[in-house]
Amino acid sequence: MDEDRFNMELRKFLKEVGVTSQREIERVAREGSVKGKVLRLHMALTSPDAPGLQHVVEAEIRLD
């Protein structure tokens, strides 16, 4: 495995996930489509090519 190439591809993926996720969260907050004053988030990372990869991150963002 080429470590440099792997790291570049991984960073590219994480940047896309971060940027697009932030845009979507901001969009729903702006549109007022969140029920209540707290936006509960659940992000799951899985891969059909690596069945052992199951990583979940949960958080709450207060909107008031």
C-alpha cells in the first residue's frame, strides 16, 4: 500500500464528508425544518468492502 496516496485519498474523502455534512446541517437549521431546539445527529461510517468497519458518532447541537 502506498502510504502517501492512501493518506491523500483519505483526507479527500474526509474533507468531502465534512464540507457536505456541514452544508446539510446548516441548510436544515436555516430552513427551520428541525423539530424543537436541539438537532440530534447520528453519523455512521461503514463499508461493504470492510465488514469490520462500523464507526458511529452521535451529537446534539443546540439551536437557541
